[in-house]
Amino acid sequence: MSEPRSDGGWTSPGPMNGTDTIFWRLSGSTFTRPHVTWAWLLDSTPDWGLFVRTCEHAVARLPRLTHRVTDSSLRTGPPSWAEDTDFRLSRHVHRMVLPAPAGLRELLDMVEWRVSADFDALHPPWEITLVEGYLTHRAAVILKWHHSLGDAVTIVAAVRRLMEGRPPAAPSATAPPPPRPTEPAPRSRVGMGLHRTLEAVGEVTTTALRGGVRALSRPGRVGEGMRSVGRAATQLLPPALPSPLLTHRSSAIHCGTVTVPLTELRAAGKAAGVSVTSAYVSAVLGAFHRYHDHHGLVRSTLPVLVPVSFRETHETGAGNLIAGVVIAGAIGDMPAQSRMVSVHAAVAEARGSVARGACTMVAGLGALMPEPVYRHVAPTLLRRIDVVVTSVPGLPESAKVAGSGVCHAVPWAPRGGAAANISMASHGDLCGIGTNLDPAAITDPQLFDRFLQDSFEETLRSVRRSAGSPPAHRPGPPRPDTSRSQDDG
């Protein structure tokens, strides 16, 4: 059997882009670790041998999964991806069994444990775990990767392509690995690091000079170009003050999940004249309204970060092509449809204020800052954001993992110093919503999870009422008994 062909953009080692570098630098603090985690709930337990061969197939198609991060001794400028000379699949592919009887809470405990564990910097920053014993005869897969490896859009796109093919039916003979370059000596690594940093400075400077030359040759665009960079820079300043209720931060993690029907959420957005994403963000803000109201605190807005993708359909390679827009999220007392309209207008205005080129330049400049700045300063700056709300593409309804069907999927994205990150991905007609809460900021995470579920019920209620149907039994996993949080270790 011939070797599977590598996916373009997942092959060559080389330096990170500015956004990838920023994510890698954020690893220095437990408050800002950029780990992305995905749970796929399966309808049966796959054969372990087939699961491993499926992972072998994926690694063969995506060689970047065999690359580790090499950094300069100066810890500034972009690190590079280089082949892991000691790559072993068994270091990244795991098998665990939950103690019986195991339900959703036990699975969430497993997710919290994996989210809180750091990656070994000497090896590729990803792992996948087959979790057996979930709901007796079913299983789950927990996929975790470092955000510097790629954004959710490209990771999901790669997984979708992998699921279209078939893994080898039997273990294939393993060819001896080709000779790989040895690690440079310590002195040469310093020199390489300095060279890499100067190269990055030169690249950013050259980009700026080229932009300046183009501006001088086309005076009509000078003002617009400067405004574009200025608008990107102003996104670093939150448009709303943080809530005093969500002041405290810790490295503790509380994971929960809520499931809502995609068709009803889309219909709710359509009834308000907004997108399904705006309806989703609005429901999240409705939960924060309830949480503040419960604690007797009246607030009209929260600083909310909403990631947006710059990725074109043909850009399928590894890495990050995203930016974050910050809005004043409406959490005042208002009807669900009014909140949807407010959110939609705020996101559209913020999204229109950033351009890919300007964000790329700002990220490139940020990548030049030394690692201690991210470790000591970034957590303080990023805590000025109260909540991150993420929406990413999902898997096709027919998706299978080693022959077992995926019946539900839930993502958990990193908080990045915020009090919470609420993430949503669709699978078939289900939206899996993962809550990554900081229990130091949201001191009653069980209550917040209930408020989030109630807020989605309110968002969908008008659609259900107009359709003449009673409140639907929530599909997917049961409401979690969210009773514990896991310290980041």
C-alpha cells in the first residue's frame, strides 16, 4: 500500500508567523496557556488497534504533527518548527478507561485534567486520548492541541479531510527514519536565535517600508492605511470596563457543557434579523446578565472578545489566521431579540474596524517582544477582558473515528486571562457548547451553567412558541452535574 499523500501547508518546518508566536509565548504563564480541547462522543467503542492505525494515518498526512518547537536562547522573535528527532506516536496517542459507572461529569473531569496539563516543549504539542467506559458501552475521544499549531478552522478542516479517507487495514511495515539534522551546539543556537530575531525585525521593518512607499506613491490611500493600523491597535483597548464581579483570576479550570438544537438557534437569529453566531453570543451574554442580577449587580456591558477568521477557503495549511475583536457586550435587562440585534451591530462594527494586513503587522510586532513580557505582563493586560466567546466549524454528521460514529462534539477553548471562554461547535443538528470557567472569577460555576442553559431556552422560546411546539427535551448529553473544578497543574 502506498504512503498517504501529505496535506499541503502541513509539511515543511520553518518559522512561525506572528500570531502563532504570540500563542506560543502565552505558554509561559499558567493563566494564559493556549490549549484547545475537543471531545467527540462516540456511539460505540472503537477497536484500539484500528484507532492507533487511524492516528498513524493522520500523522502521515499531516507531518507538522511530528514537529517540535525550537526557540532561541533569547526567547524573542519567532520560534521555528523542526522535526522531532525522537518522535514516538505512543507519546501522543493514549487510552484510558473511566471507572464505572461513568457519565458526563466523569468525562468532564477527564477533560479538565487534560486541559490543565502542560505540553512537553521537547516534543510536538498535541495529544489524543481514547476514553473508554463512557456511558457503559460507549466511548469518547479527547483531542488537545496547542493553539500555536493552528486555529480551530484549519484543525477541523484537516480532520474532516482525514475522515474522508480510510486508514490502513493492518499495521504497515515501518521504514527506518531518514537521517535528521543534529541539534546545534549551545553557542550556535544563541547565534541562530539572534539571527532569527534580526531577520524577523527586518521582515517587519521591510513590510512597513513597503507600505510606506506604496502610500507615498498613492497619496489617497495614506489616510486609510494609517486608520487601518490605528483601528487594529485600538482593539487592544477594551471598549467597556471589566465587571467588579469577575475581578479575581486563578489557574483553576471548571469545564461544563450545554447542548442546543442548531436549527432552532438559527431560526431564532433569523427571526431577529441576525446570524446564528450573533444569536449564540447573545445567549451567552444573557447568562452573564442573569449571573450579575443574581448577585445584585447592575451592569450594562462587559468587555467581550470574539475571535474572527481571516482564512480563505484555499488556505488549508497549519498555523493561525485569526484576530480578536473586542466589543462592549450588552448584559443589561432586555428582551432576547433586542440583545441579539445589539450584539450583531457591535460585532459588525468591530469586525469592520480590522483588516488582515494591519492585524498581521501588529501580530508581527507583538512576536518581537521577549518571552518574560508575556509571562509577567500579559496576564495582567488580558484580564481586562471578562469573557471570550468562540464559534468554530463542526464535523459532518456522518463523521466516524476508527469505525465508530461521532454523535456529538464539544470544544473548550483557552481563556487567555479572561474569566471565561464559552465555545460552540455544531455537529449535525446539535450545537455543543463548552464552558471553560475560572472558579476564582465565577465562584458558582454550577449556577452559571444553569443560567446559560436558561438563557438559551429564552432565546429559543419565541421560535418554539411560533412553531406551536412545547419546550423541546434537550438533545445530546444530559445536563452535567458540575460539582468540581480542576486546578491547573
